[in-house]
Amino acid sequence: MKKPSFITFEGPEGAGKTTILKIIAEKCEKEGIEVITTREPGGSVIAEKIRNVILDPEHTEMDARTEALLYAAARSQHFVEKIQPAISAGKIVLCDRFIDSSLAYQGVGRNLGIDAVYDINVFAIGNQMPDHTILFDLDPEVGLARINANKGREINRLDVEGLEFHRSVRAAYLQLADKYPERIHVIDAAKSVDEVVKNVWSILQTSM
């Protein structure tokens, strides 16, 4: 991995992407690769404040369009303030979620339509799509069981959605992978952490 790249980690709840991202970042640093890690929603001061509003479990009355617009607003600020400057500086950016999350969760999970949510986000960030996206695919029942077993994990408003919601999100992710096969690389997140890390690292080395 030598050229500047914007790499996103995507997947349903409990797929382990956050854990794997941290391990991959450590491997990059050991290889002497300058890398920054960030997340969405959040990643900058303003975007983190928007995150708190979006994911607050008490905000159950939030309208789906409001949710989609808040995600796009947080993404716009995050992109301009953190991601774009890092890419311009020649760094590799590893981001925990980005636009595909909105397409899956709000576009399909909330039934707003992928095209409508995509248009909102194009306004927010222009045509800046990730160079590579690692999609951690996992059965929603397994992912939710992992969340329930992890007492130290943040429980947010999306975690408490019903199983059918999470199934629709997973299906949407796989639909996006079919649509953008050059960018989205699907990983079996049911495998061990070591196996998943090995597979992700192999993909990044061969695709960069």
C-alpha cells in the first residue's frame, strides 16, 4: 500500500469491522505506512455532536428523512475537516463506515430509496467515493448476539431495531457489492479474527 487511498470498512451491526480496522491500522504502522483512522458518524468535533443526536437510544421519534440528513451533514463536515486534508497530505485513511452505510441503513432499511439517499450524500461530499471498501458480511442474528454478549460496547438506536430491519440492511449491502464489485470487497465476518485480518490485509495489498 504505497499510494494515498481512502479505505472504508462497512458491515451490519456486530460484524467486527471496528476491531479489524484497529488491527489493520497497527499493521500499516509497523510497515511504515502513514495512516489515520476515523469513524462515522463522527470523526470531528461537530460531526461527533451530530452523532450523539443520531444514535441516542431515546430519540426513537426521529423521522427517517431527518436521520438521513443528519448522517449526510455529519459526513460533509467530517470529510471536509478530516478526510480530504489527510488524503491531500498523502496519508491512507481508514474509515469505520461512510456513504454505503447510509445507502444500506437509510436507503433500504428506512425505505427512503438508495437513489434518494445517494443524491443527498453527493450534495454533502461531491463525487468522492472510497477507493476501496471492505464489507464484513455476517448473519444479523449472529451480529446481534455478539453485541448482546459484549457488555462494554456502546448500544445505540440502530442496535435495538428488529431483526427484519437488520436483515434488510445486510441484503442492501450485498446488493451494493454486486453493483460496485471493483470497489467493494466482501469478507466472511463469521470467521476468526485472525482469518478475517489475513483476508483483509491480502485484499488491501493486492488492490492498492
